[in-house]
Amino acid sequence: MRIQETFQADKTSISFEFFPPPNREALDELLLHIDDLASLEPGHISVTYGAGGTTQERTLTTIKAITARHDQPIVSHLTCVGSDLETMRRVLRELQAAGVMNILALRGDPPLHDHDWKSSGDHFQQAADLISFIRKEFPEMGVGVAGFPEGHPATPNRMQEMDYLKEKVDAGADYIVTQLFFENRDFYDFRHRCEARGIDIPIVAGILPVTSAKMLSRLSELAAGSRIPAAFSRWLDRLDDEESVARFGTHWAAEQVRELMDQGTAGIHLYTLNQSRACLRLFKNLGLSR
Ligand SMILES: Cc1cc2nc3c(=O)[nH]c(=O)nc-3n(C[C@H](O)[C@H](O)[C@H](O)COP(=O)(O)OP(=O)(O)OC[C@H]3O[C@@H](n4cnc5c(N)ncnc54)[C@H](O)[C@@H]3O)c2cc1C
């Protein structure tokens, strides 16, 4: 099934994102968290992919382990920076063979600290090149793309950024998943800019339930371009134990999700950071647990 079919006008689809764990032990632990979250019947589950193919094998192993236990549709993220055509073709075939019918097509960023990393090609300059490639060689696959409500750091001009996003849509994207944001008005503003630019595919809102102050301090690494609102940090400064931070962060995310659902948002994509507790609590707060 192509994921865009899960976006219906009258129901917000909720999805969960995981990253591939570094070893078998961590994968076993992750699978228990996924068991918890799969019981909430998400619209899909997505697994990230290291830029330059740095976690390619781990992404595939994680996807295979998930599909062996659950039948939720899986989206594999796929980055193209530094890849050659043959590698992309092979990876897409392997993903298809593992049952993946949907790709979140990304450019990715070259690894910052990996001095051994070598580009194997320059065919793919932007995500739009990967989308065109998938549309040409794997036309049956569903394709999502990234969007940045607060802007991508490399493109300061917001209107130009919309032109680039439109290029991805014209290349064949089915839907957009946004970078995480903490103020819904940034998402609504982005949605308006998309409408103004003639972008009319579903836009899925990326939400991170913050569960620790340490997580927030890693935000610039986790989420390029995302801003922490002053009201959010002011509250956090008043809290001195991790449990209160987790409760507050989940409450904030639940309020965001409640309003986004009321506003008819096509989908909510929850950045789980491989933990189930905050998302379970969020579903409970919203009365969505089944
Ligand atoms: C939902 C989501 C999931 C992600 N998952 C992963 C993941 O699994 N693995 C990973 O490594 N990274 C991931 N990322 C991070 C992402 O790879 C980086 O943020 C990357 O810098 C941008 O990727 P993109 O696909 O948006 O690239 P692009 O759409 O190619 O855009 C990259 C930059 O180039 C600009 N641009 C686009 N087209 C042109 C053009 N024609 N000329 C000039 N400039 C242009 C854009 O405005 C932007 O500034 C994810 C991001 C999001 C929002």
C-alpha cells in the first residue's frame, strides 16, 4: 500500500519514527518498544537511514525485524548524498525485497565527524534527483519528502525554499513530513506558504515529545532549523527532575497534537527516539489508546 492512501480527509494518521540501533541487544530492546507502539495501530512506522549509506545494513536489518513481527506499513528513509546510481538501485531493490513499498526520499548531509567517509558519486545533488530516479525506476513505490516549517538552514530565503519544495512535488512526491517544531503556528504558516506555491499534497506534522533536558540540548544535532520557544524553556528551567521534564514535554506535545488534529492535519509523525513511554502517555492523554 502506498502511504498516501492512509491520509484521509476526516482522520489524522499517526506514525512513529525509529532509528536503527547499533547492535542486536539494542535492536531486541527496540522491538519491545515497537510492540507497545504497534498496539496503537499507527498508520505507518518509519526507520531512518544514515546519510551516505552509513547505516544502510542496520536500516535493512531493523526493517526486517519489524516486518517479521508486525504488519503495519513500513517507510524506509533513504538519503542520496554521495551515492552513485548503481548503489541507489541496489538499495531500493533490497528494500523492495524486504517488503518496503514506501520511501522517505532525502538528500541527507555528509557525515560531519567521519573523516573516512567518501562520496561514491555526484549524480544526486538534491532530494529531487532521488525522487525522479525512484519515479523512473521504481514507479510503484510511494514517496514522501522532508519539509521545514521554520526553514532549512542552507536556504535563508523562505520563498525560494518553497520553489525547491515544489520541485520535489513536481518530481513525484506523494506527501511531505515536516521537521519537528514546538509552535503550531510555524506549521500553519508553512502550510499557507505551500498552498500559495500550489503545493497540495498531504503535509504530515513532525512532533517530538521531549523527555529529558539532555535531549533538548541535542536538538541542533537532531533537528536542523528547529527553534525552542522561550515559553518552553522557561517552564523547563523551573523543573529539576527528569520525571517532571518528561511529563511536561509529553503534555506540550499532546496539546500540539490535539490542536493539529482539530485543525484537520493529514498526519502526525512522532519522533520516538526509540522509546515508547512518552508516545504511550501522549496517546493516553488524548484518549486515543485502544
Ligand atoms: C522528516 C525528516 C526525516 C529525516 N530523516 C533523515 C534520515 O533518515 N537520515 C538522514 O541522514 N537525514 C534525515 N533527515 C535530515 C535531512 O536529510 C537533512 O535535513 C538535509 O539537509 C535535507 O534533506 P532534504 O531531503 O530536505 O534535501 P533537499 O530537499 O535536497 O534540500 C536540501 C537543501 O538544499 C536546498 N535546495 C533544494 N533544491 C535545491 C536546488 N535545486 N538548488 C539549490 N538548493 C536547493 C533546500 O532548500 C535545502 O536547503 C530528515 C529530515 C526530516 C525533516
